Amino acid sequence: MKHESNVVSAKSLAGRAVRLADLLGYQEGALVSRTIVDHKTGTVTLFAFDQGQGLSEHTAPYDALVYLLNGEMEIAVSGKPMRVKEGEMVIMPAGEPHVLRAVEQKKMVLVMVRS
């Protein structure tokens, strides 16, 4: 799996309306990410998953919220699988194992809350 990451300055986005899904594109066979906000209290990161791409099971020390901008995704939190669709969100509690896999090409926003 190829994973590319880059950061967009929150300052460059401040004070204007922006379509999040337009801030990054898909790459064949890859997971692409772009950090929008990166503070010690939390982050906001956009992800574009090609079909079948995902994140293997892992835990995070902080609560995280996933919001699907488009597409469909399989997410399991603490072994409980669910199918998440465009416009839906899932909260993944700190310390709980979770796994994500794109059923089709999709984009999502991940909000990590560190405090």
C-alpha cells in the first residue's frame, strides 16, 4: 500500500468556504492523506482511499471521529463491524482497536481529539 501525506496550512483555508473533498484526489492502489489542522490539542486530516485500501487494526491514545464525505467503508470498532455510508460518522474511543477498509473509492475526514 502506498501512503502519501502532505499538510495544507489551516491559515490558507481560514475565512473561506472550501469543499473538503476537493482538497485531495485519489491515487490508484493508494491511500492519500492531507492534514488540515495540526495542533497539540487535536488534528483534522482528510483521507482518500482507493477501492479496497484501508488501515489495519490499530489503537489510538485519543478519541477519533470519522466522517465519510463520499463512498462506503467497512469499519470495525472493538471487533464490532459496521458498514458506514456517505454522510455518516463513527466515533472510535481511545484505546479501542479499530480497522477501516474502503468498499469503494471514498474520502473521509478524521478528527483526532487529544485533550
